Amino acid sequence: MCGIAGFANLNGSHLDASTRPVLEAMAQALRPRGPDDMQFIDLGQAAMSFTRLSLVDPAGGRQPFVSRDGLVALSANGEIYNHQDLRRELGENLFRSRSDCEVLLHLYERDGLNFLERVRGMFGIAVIDLREQRIVLARDRIGLKPLFIHRTRDTLIFGSEVKALFQHPLCPRELDWVGALADQGLNAAPIIPTGPPRDWFLDVEQIEPGTILTYDLRDGRTGTKKYWSMTGPMSHDDVTPDDLIERLRSLLAESVQECLVADAEVGIMLSGGIDSAGIAALGRGTIEHSFSTLSASTLLNGDTEYARSTATSLGLTHHELAFAVDAHPTTDDWRRLLWLMESPLCGPEQHFKSEIYRFVRAGRPDMKAVLLGSGADELSGGYSRMLAGGGDWHDFISNLTDLSRRRALAGNAPAMDVWWQSRRPLVSDEAVRAAFPGALGDAYDDFVQWKVRDWQQYNFWVEDRTASGNAVEARVPYLDHRIVELLAAVPRKYRQELFWDKQIIRSAFSELLPPEIIKRPKIAFYEGEGVRYTHLTFAKMLAANSGELLEQALASPRAAQFLRADHLRSCLSEIIDGTSDTHLELLLRLVNLGLLDEMTQSLPPTEQSSASLPVEVSGTQTREQQRALVFGQPTVDPGLVLQLGEDVLLLDGADGQSFVAVNGELRFVIDHDTDATWLSVLRGIDGSTSLEALCARTGCDVEAVTELVDQSILMGLLVRGDQPALTAAPS
């Protein structure tokens, strides 16, 4: 994980000497990506910096690489996985280092703009070529490594992160409020999005994946070469499902071994699911250390237990990091993380992953790379059950069709969607196809394009920034472009068989992992049963210090134009007391927009967090001890005495329902049939009877109501009897 930054004059003139401090500032903004070395090169018409995290040939792999005549300089952020094969082909006599990225310079000198045709890896590349009088910028096929540009008439500015571009006086610093608010990735509208991934800032663009751009240093002419695009489905006559499973198994094994090549220690992040477990199994014998989170979400949804079990079965030294529900990032630490991410899509996942990488870097400084199971779900059916709404494959496709139809109609005839709003649609999709030819295609193909867009706008951004911000490289074996091509090429006839509930992945690992991991349902990272606690934690972060983060966001230059301050404040209060119908992450994204709006003007320094590191949990701790670490004072104490919170009433209603009222408003419904045990416990709460006695009277175990008690205490609906007496009483 390294950082590239630079600029060039595109009118034939040389750079002014006064631009050197600008280049140094751009490099400094990328310092977390490359703490091991910082180099600069000025070739007259163009200059470039490189900050390095050294994984292969730490002593000899200094960049930029320069041709023997000094006329071509190349920098590459990332890894070239098949560099040894390419090196043998080129001839050892050409090389001055063992760096994997040096092959790129010699391939470019030999093949020109065809130099990436056979390169496998993840990379962002910048070339200053005075022979051909051009700048060459390129990204890997999938877009794993970032590279941003800003172009004026006579100047090109480029860098691995937007904050580096912002250091140049000619780069505008303005958040794209309108584009962000309209983007499906931010607003989560039930529609398949169109268009390229969002860059979040005006007049800043990403180089497209699988693309090489050239800029003429004499007159600014621009050229584009697309050297890769995703394949479509092949004919089912050419392959069988078993062939595809075996091919996937083979490619995954090869990809994992390539990702383990480094002159540094390599670890793995275990989520508790099959994807990371499979990577760990394929890396057995080389990977020694694994890492996972212990949070309210991962404890209650089972991720913690499954990650620990996987590590034990594979003989890994497992590091489990605890995140308590009453501990949230400080204002300064959230701003630091958000500026690192440069994206309003910064939330709990980014915080947890960044903290794991921070722990890795502090505790194991020789571990400079971590493998991940990311990227497996999007093309293998990992979301099929979730999007089926409790149904089967046909319901999954039907729901995707609904999303595709909404997209088709949104830009053409949105009122026409009314015909599909009833439980039994009255009009067929042929009406859309007849009215707007080409607007409604194959729903699954549309879904794949959506998920690829999500990769580039969200997933890759998360993995790159959370790791690079802590001087660690994230490596993702599932995103070898050959694996992506294979999954995209699965014949339509076999999609249900192989992609329903990601059967192709489960089958590929059937002989490597225990059945309980193979069969475990898909759960999104930190989601599941305990996500309400995670959301409450981050709501309290926004409310801390009299709503400091929220107020900072609302005070940003353009927040008053786009945000309803009074409504955001009310929404936050309602999320905390459990009465809002707004998702916490939507509110957080709006706050992030306001904060980024301000930070693009102030350009805060790129700094490491000074917060305490996450606490590592002993592998021998029981579930009860884990709960105590996460939830604090254990609420399962049989002697616990509870009373209703202030202005909380329990009311009986008609039709077999009771209600919890807060401040005179009905907030929660309790069904007499499905929630009979919980209702009996609530009715018995009097401020003097222990929880054990209440449960005995009801005929249930204390453990049966523990999580409901936890949630109610966190939301203030219940308080412990040792707290000051409150005024409310049950009806």
C-alpha cells in the first residue's frame, strides 16, 4: 500500500521551481499509505512523489523506477502477483531490484500502452514518459487501487487520494452535495442505480478500472485505452456446473498463494463466515495470526463464536478485539476517520476495520498485509436469500426485476410504475419493453452491474482506506480478475443451481471446512441480531458533548442550503429513544456530508489516532464474560431489580396487544401471543422484585429475557433499581 501524487504541464512548458513545496504537501497528505520511504522526481514538464509501504524487497524496491536513459519514470501503488513469471520472460539482466512492481517499467518500455495485457494484480500506475512526451495513468482491471485526477486546460493533477489533489492550488475543493444526495449508494433508494461510481467531490474523477489514459505533454490531447472489460455468460453447452466449481476452487487456491507472497508477515481478518474461513484454510501453514471483532453485533449474531472456532480448527493464533456498546469514537477520532475515508459512506464498518488494522500495526509491526474475504458475495449469489424476502430463487429474480423496472421507468415515465404496486401486478413487463426498448434488460445482469458499482464506490474504498490509513495492505483473493471473469461467465441456465445462497462458494470449500461453516447463512459484517446496539452506540456518538459532531456538520459552508437542521436534531433524539423510523446510517451519512464540506476547506492534517487500542479478549473467556466486556454491568444478574424509566408506561390495548408509551406517545407494540413471556415480566416490574423472582413467577429462565432487558436499559425504557427512583408507574 503506497501513495502516488504528481502534476504536469500540458502545454510544453516546464514546471516552475515554486511547485516543489506543493509536491511535498501532496506527498505528506499520503504519508499514512507509505511510512517506510518518500521520494520525489522532477523531469521538467512533470513531477511525481511516491510514499512507500515496503512489502517486497524493502531495501531495493525504492520508487519511482527510472529507465536507464532517465527519460521514463514509473510509480505503482499495489502488488503485481505474477511478477516472477513476467520477470523471467523479460530477463533478469534488466532488473535493479527484487520489487514486484519493477516489471511494469520494463514491460512499458517493451510494449508501450499494451504493457498491462498479461499483468495480474491490484495497482494504480503513473508514468512520466519524456520519450513519447506523455503522462500515462492506469488502474487494475477491477479497480482495487485508487487513482484520482483533476484536469485544467494546461495542468494535470493526479494522486492516490483526493486529499493529495486538494493540496494543489489549481484543484477545486468542493463537495458534490447534489450528486451525493441523489446517489443510490448514499440514500439506499430501492432502485438499481445507473452511471459511474460517485467521486463525492466536484471536478475530481477516478481513472476507470481496466483503463489506461494518456495526456500529451505538448498540447494536452487525451487518449483512452480500455484493456479489460467484464465478460458475459457463456453457453451452457461449453461447461458443466462441476467444471465451474472445480475451476473456482483451483483459481482461489492460486490467488491465495499469490496474495501471501511478501517479505513481511501476512495475517487474515476472520468475519465468522465461509468466505474468510475458506481463504484461511487455503493459506494454512503460511498464515499464523487471525483477527476479528467482539461487538454487540458479532456476539449476538454468532460471528464471534464462528471466527474463534475457525481459527482453532486451522491452528491460528486468534486475536479477538472487544468493542463495548458504551464506547464510541470521540469527535476528533471520527473526523480523523472520515477524512481518511474521504467518503460520506463512513460508518460502523469503517470504524471497526480501521481499529483492527490499528491494532495489527501496533501489536505486530512486521505484519504489513492482511487477507480478507471481501468480494465473494457480489457475483456468487451471496445476497440472493436476503433479496428474496424469505422466498426462493424465483422471488429473488422477481424482486430484482422490480428494482430494474423502477430504474427504467424513473427516467422515462415514473407514473407508469403504479401498475406494479398491487400484490398482483395488472400489467406485464412487456409494456415497459414496448414503450422504452432496451430500458429493461436481464434483471440479474443489471444486479451484477449494480454490485460492481458498489465494489468501486464502497467496498474497495473501505478496504483500501481503512488499511492504508494504518500502513497495512489489504489483499482480497476473491477479486483476482480471473475469478471475476469466471463468475460473470456462468451460463444463465446454471445461475439458480450455483448462485442460490452462494452454492458455488459452498461447494468449492466443501472438503476444506467443517459443515457448520459451509452451511452457515450469510450475515453482513456487524449486522444481524445485535445491530440495534451498534446503531445506538453511533447515535450516542453524534449526541455526545451536546451534539458536537452534528452541530459541526450543520455549521459547514453549505449545510444550511441542503439540510434541515431542526429535523436532523429531532431525528437523532428519536433514534436514541427508539422512536424514529429513520435508519441511523442515513442520518450519519448526512452528518458526514456536512463534516466533509467543512474539511475540504480547512484541509486537516493526516494524523494517526491517539485513542487507546482495542482490548484483546482472552480466548478462554466464556460467553457470559464476553457479554460483560461488551455490555458492561451484566444485566443477567438474577438479583437485578428493575423499574420503568421516567415517563414510561405499560398500557393494555384491544385485539391482543399491549403498548409501551413514552412521554404520552405509543412507541412499542407487544403482541400477547408471540411476546407473552416478555409481557408477563414487564407487568411484574415494581422496583422491588428481583429479575430472578419475576422470571420464576412467569415460568421462564433469566437468560430468555436477557437481550430484551439489555435493549430496554440501553434505550432508557428500564432502569436498575439502584438508580434514583423515577416518577412513572405501570398501568
